[in-house]
Amino acid sequence: MSAFDSVNEWIAKITDLLKTLVVLGIVIGILFDDPFGVIAGVGRLMGQFGDAGLAGLLALIFLVAMYPKK
């Protein structure tokens, strides 16, 4: 196994952990009135895409298209 494969494996594990934490934060925010501000942060992020107009929409479509599907 090369060093590149090892780094990719670590990055994939960290990314999966972060995705899980975001989902957990959203669920906790729904249940307990968003104590950590995760829902507000996601709302601000989506608002930035919306404020950018067509360019933001294209960037969002590009990100979704490039997201690897399992």
C-alpha cells in the first residue's frame, strides 16, 4: 500500500466522521432547538449559494455531481 493510498484512506475516514457529526448535529438541533447552531450554519451556507444567483446554483449542481456515490 502506497503512502498516497494511506492518505486517501485517512481522508475518507475523516470525511465520513464529519458527515456523521453534521447529521447528528442537525438531528440534535431539530430535537433541542439547535443548541450548537448547526442548522443555522447550514442555512447560512445555502443562503450563500442562493445569493450568488445562477453561479451559485451551478456551483451547487457541480458539487452534487462530483460527490462520490457509494
